[in-house]
Amino acid sequence: MVVVMRAGATQDEIDAVKETIESNSLSVLLMPGSVMAIGIPSAIPTDLRDPLQQQLEIMPGVSKVTQVSRAFKLASREFHPESTVFSVGDATFGGNELAMIAGPCSIEGYDQLKETAEVVKGLGANVLRGGAFKPRTSPYAFQGLADEGLRIMKTVGKEVGIATISEVMSPDMVGLLAEHVDILQIGARSMQNFPLLIEAGKSKHPVMLKRGPSATIDEFLLAAEYLLTHGNERVILCERGVHPLDRTYTRNTLDLSAVPVLKEVSHLPVIVDPSHGVGVAKWVPAMACAAIAAGADGLMVEVHPDPRKAKSDAAQTLSPEAFAAMVEAVSKFAGVSGRSLPAPRVRA
Ligand code: PEP
Ligand code: MN
């Protein structure tokens, strides 16, 4: 249940609502915004629901009271009607300006990451991606530079002046990642690693949660709910393709229908990763444009100075030239959708 206060409701009116809820042995969650919303995250006994709603509806300062029907509560728009908007460095998630995350699949060394960071920042990217701990299907595949990769990411992020994101695969590594990068990435394979979700939730560090390849939208949002219930409000959802019906042409099936659905049922920012979504570089730009047309709040795209030499995901990685052309195409769709792309920033 969520109680939305009128604009200008007084502190006494807010306190009275809070006390009424708490007198029924229920906890409250205050959500300040343009108007104050007061949530009751836990389940309310069935026989108490309607009488409590009626009691709250007639209290001074109350605008409306809504019961949350979804399995996920804190992630739902019923509970939190306003879109969540927050900034990390120069990037805004959920706002009018799109977030543009770009960089290599894996951090391969200082020179590779620095060159990529400069190029993508110069083309408008405002977050640098790069994996240091890689979840690879085969144990024989390149596993990432681990701690050294994280140190490189931190150095390059600072030198180039760009926010950073990298994947965290286990709960014990949340602290280490949080020390080195601005956003924790929880990968598709880890979407239901509940101890990891709990630890990342407690860390309060911004988190981008990727949808599991076989996860339903409700499962995806319930995973986000773990982050939210453990106190993390800076959560970004990322659609990256679901298990495909046909792998002949694409690696995954990018479920762009998830974008308007997620935007309607949840208040959290939604990012699309067309690189893992299709798995083929030449089709990434079309899906990036489609994602923005569908209402996504930003993109995550793999870019490498020389994609043929990329140690992971070479086939889906864009060259700097291809990324530039993609940004140009995406900007047209952004304009039509009333959104804007971040302006390229050159370090002063
Ligand atoms: C990644 O973005 O580095 C990655 C491994 O993607 P996913 O978890 O979506 O497979
Ligand atoms: Mn990759």
C-alpha cells in the first residue's frame, strides 16, 4: 500500500499518517519526491487492508491511497509513482538525457582501455564499461585480468574523467568492486544469485542488474526487489536478450517488448544492451535505435579499438567508427522520442 500526500502536506500530517500505520504493527518507508509518498512494504493482513485504506484516505494531507497488486512492491510504479532518476558522474539514469555506457567486453590492458575510454567519451558516452572478472561459459576462455583489471579501470576512469561500471560475480567481491568502479554490474547469469543481490543491496552502491536469459519480467523485478529491500535505491534494469528460439542468426533474442512493460510497471531506469542482445556487430545499431524508440533510458554497447583483436565477444563489438555511426543514428530516434543524447565531452 502507498499513501500519496498532497503537495504542501505538513510534517504533522505526514507524522500522523506514519503513526497510524505503525500503530498497526506495520513499518513505513518514506519516499520524498515532488510530493511525499509513504509506503508500507510488508504484506498487510487481508482483514486490515480495506479498513486501513479507508482510515488513511480521510486523514488530513492525504491525496490518495493505493494498494500494490504486484508481487514486487518497492520496484513497482504503483508503490513509487514517480520515475526514479539519479546521476552517476556525468550520466543520468531515468531522466530526459539518455545514459550511454560503452567500452570493451573485457579490460585487456591499460592502453586498450584508455584508448577506448577517450574515443567513446569523445563520442558522447558517459559511462565506461569493461569486465575484469568475466563469467565465461568455458573455463578455457579468457577470464579477465581480475584485480589488475579493476586497478586499470579505476585509473583510466579518473584520468579520462568518466564514470565506470564492471561486473561483480560473488557477494564477497562487492566491497572490492565498489572501491574501484562507480556502478556494480550484476550479470545475466547472476540475476538470481540471492546472496550477491543482498550484499549489493546493502552496499548502496549504484547497481545495474541484467535480466537473466530465461527470466520472466516478474522474476527480473523480484531480483531488483532484493536490492531495494536491502536499502539500495540506485538500481538500473538492463534488458540484454533472452534465450533464443533460433541461434542461427542471433546470439539471444533482444526482448524490446520488455522496455515499455518495465517502464509502465516499474519506476526504475531501463537500459538496453543490444551487443549481447543480438551478438552480431552489424545488427547492434538497428537494435540500439529500436531500444530508444521503445522508450529505453539508455544503452550499453561493446566497443574496442580493434574489435578483431578483442579477447571476448569480438563478433558483437563495434569499432570506434561503427560506434560513431550508431550514436549518430540513435540521436535521430532520441530526438523523435523527446530525449537527448549526452553531448560529447572533451577533457578541459
Ligand atoms: C557483460 O555485459 O559483460 C556480460 C557478461 O553480459 P551478460 O551478463 O548480459 O551476459
Ligand atoms: Mn561481452
